[in-house]
Amino acid sequence: MKYISVEEMRNIDVQTDAVGGVSFAELMENAGRGIADIILNLPESVGSGHDIFALVGPGNNGGDALVTLDLLAAEGWDVSAYLFKRKDSDPLVARVEDAGGEILFAEEDEDFERLKAFTTTSSFILDGLLGTGIKLPLRDSTADMPAVADLLASVNESLRLVEWEPYIIAIDCPSGVDSNTGEVAPETIPADITATMAAIKFGLLKLPAFEFCGDIVVVDIGVTDKVPDWVSVRNFVVTENYVSELLPERPHDAHKGTFGTALIAAGSVNYTGAALLAGKSAYKIGAGLVTLAVPSILHGALAGAFVEPTWVLLPHKMGVISAEAATVLLNNLERATALLVGPGLGMEETTREFIENLLNARNGIKKKSGLGFVHEDKKEEEKAKAKLPPMVFDADGLKLLAQIENWHELIPETAVLTPHPGEMAEITGLSVDEIQSNRLAIAREYAEKWGQVVVLKGAFTVIADPNGETFTVPVANPALARAGSGDVLAGLIVGFRAQGLSAVDSAIAGCWVHAQAGSMAGEVIGVSASVLAGDILDFVPNVLIDLV
């Protein structure tokens, strides 16, 4: 699903009319038909009858609304249109009248009395008043906008008085939403569903606009690959169908080797649970074998709670992985098809050296004198020159990685990096505000600069491919804002990577499953504040059931 700016959509409309083989009039007909289909396919429990009242503005959204009313009238619905700044000579208005619809004019409705009456008695309200091109604030905008603000405020005031609220469908965006920035006018009517044309606009997946959109559904209006600006779109929104197609096949004659081995270097005395959560996640998402490489001091506690993995016990200093542990890990890479480094490692210098030694594996391990390694057999040193499997870096692993000179040049093939905004700020030197204000561009810039897949976590997680494409997960849920949630995500990603998915596909699938599992956990538990990272993990199978 494509993710675009208002300006891109405007150009796409023009090009579709000019060279795409679909006229503006046909685009409007297609839009109206798509909206009508959405309404006709709503569950019977939605709304209280087959009557609909439309707020119709002067632009294309108003035209889409009128076409929708005409089509619903043909299906036996009672339809009414409340026109703002739209001429009664409009042929689309005549179509609704000819279909038996009632037409009202805002200019003739003193104090919005008729508007209030329809608002409080209608089963459905179709919001086609303002489109994606508005500028906020409404009351400081053009001469018409203060009147629109009063109209919207009147609808909201009326909705607060009704016991049974009508079901509200917004066309392209709820009126009063800036579809680029996500800003929202205070008079905006919250929608139950937003039917957006051709592609999701940037602002709909930003706060606070997202909270006003309800469910977002994309309407196919007939844009094709004949349209240059459509083909050149590089930003996408992740959908369930897209992720379903990514899932690895699970043949009946499979064995554990079919689904790969996820090797996870994680944990320290202060963050024992991180290794547990990441390991369980890799198993839950389908990895055939999970091997946990942890400081040896943690083994007793972890093995008692997690019996399924195999273990690589690493040398440690005061409970954190030591630099010498790289040799041990490199000698245990034979079966690994993906390697996760980072959850719960801590920030000690010796652990940074461990990561540096791993990345220098192709040139032999960097050894320190005085630690028993000076007189090592040459054969043992050659053994350490191991080929690293595909890698995922998370949490402390990322921050330690950033302290290594030219780190991105040392990674042997495209890795997945999973920073939250604070970690991204530490790695890039930018402020969190700079990152959050331009998440798509920042994620893309550094994915290209580093040559790695960047997962910029948070509300509407962005996955950026080094090829310039971005993929946004359309979920913002406080249930995911919990310690350990990132460890679960890292485990999901390395589990997919171990099964043979590419770096970017592993990140896309892992982020989608993680977001949906968190949402499900919040819904079932009933309050997002009580969702633990382990709860997110527990709902991973439920997400997979829906995907297969």
C-alpha cells in the first residue's frame, strides 16, 4: 500500500487524467463506487438503519460524496446532502435529487437548525466537507473557513447530545485534518472509518490525526502503472496481506534445520530477562533452533526458565560479556543462520571490544596481551577467522556498535538495526526532536548512508531499506511502550532472518507481528498499562493464525 504526500497525490490525479487513461470524472465515479461498497459491506450491527446524511463541500471530496449518495439511493437507502458553497446547478447535485435525495443548503440554514436535526437523527454521516488541501487553523484561513469551522463545531455539539451516535465515514480524511502534517483543527469530527483515495496520505499516520481517522481503508480509484509519479513512489504502508506473503513455507517433511538456527548474544547480570524474551520470540516465530550465547553466570537462572534452547556459555567480567568471548562465539557459528547481538548486554568497554572482535572476524581476532592469548596456536587463530551469519543489532548492541570506528563497513552483509528514537539520536548525533519530526527521511537517509536496514521504532515504526524504500507499520499503541518489548521484537526479526527472509523482509514481518501482538494483548487484557513484554510474546501465535 503506497504512502504519499498531498502534493504527490495531486500530481498523480493530474497525470492519471492526462496519460493514465482515467479522466477526473471517472476518478470521481470510482471513488464514489468504492465508498458506497465500503458502506454496503459494513456489518449489520453498524448503524441503526439505511439512511445517510452527507456533508458536501465545494471540492472533489464533495463530488465523491454526491456520487456515493446516488449509488446508495439506487440500493434503496434514504439519502440527504447538506451543501456548503456548492452550486445547485451542479449535475452531481441533480443526480442525487433525481434519485430521490433531499438537498439542503448551508446558506439557507440559519443557526444550523436543520443541520442539527439531521445530525441527531441519521444512522450514517458521510463527511465530504473538506479535503486534503486545507491549511490550518481554519479560523485564520480563507474567508470561507470560519464558516466551515462553525458548521463542524455545530455537528460536534449535536453529536454530544445523542444517545445513539451515527456511524461516521470520512472521505479521504476527516474534515479539519492536515493530511501532510497530521495536525487537527479543534472542530474536526472524529470518524469511525476513513476511506482514503488510492494511497494513505502522510498525515493520517501521524498524531493526533490518526486518532480521528478510525479504521483507514484505501479506495482503488483506477490509478495504474502508466502514471509516472505513481510508479516512482518509494514509501509504503505495511498491510496484513503483504506480511502474509512473506511468511516462510512450512512443509510437512521439514526438520528443525529447515527453519534455521537463531544465535542470540544477549544478557548481563542486570538484564537477564532480555535474553529470555528474545530467545522465546525467535522460537515463537518459527526458528527451528535457538542458541543463546550468554555470560556463563546467567546459565543457571535462564536454563531453569527456558528449556528449549541450546547454549553457548561466554566468558564474562563481573557478569557482562567480555572481549575474549568473541573467540568462543566464533567457534560456535557452524549452524547459525542469523545472529542477534544486543539485548541486555550493558555498556561496558569489554563488551564493546567483544562486538569489535566479532566484526573483525574476517581478519582474525584482535587480542589483548596478558590475558592468556598471546601464545595461542596458529591453528586456533585461523579457526577464529569465521564467516559471520546475517546479523541483527539491538539495544545496547547498537550503542556499543556506534562506538566502533567505521562500524558499518565492518558488517559483512546487510544487517538489521533496531533503534528507538533515543538510540537513533545517540548513533547519529541528531536530537530526538529532529528525528521524530522527520522519521521517514531520517530513517531513509541513514539506511542509505550505512548500507543497513534501519528499523526506527516507536509509534508508526519505520523500516528503511538501503535502496531508498520505506515501510511504515500503521500502529500506535501504548501497550508496546514497555521494557522488554524491544527484546521481543529483536527476537522476532532474528527468527525470521534465521528462516531465510531477507534483512528488510525480516524487519517488516517482525515489526508487523510485534505491533499486532501488542494490540491484541491490550484488547484482551483490557488496559494497555498492564501489558507486559511477555504478554506481547504470548499473542504472537494469535497473529500468525490470522496471517496463514
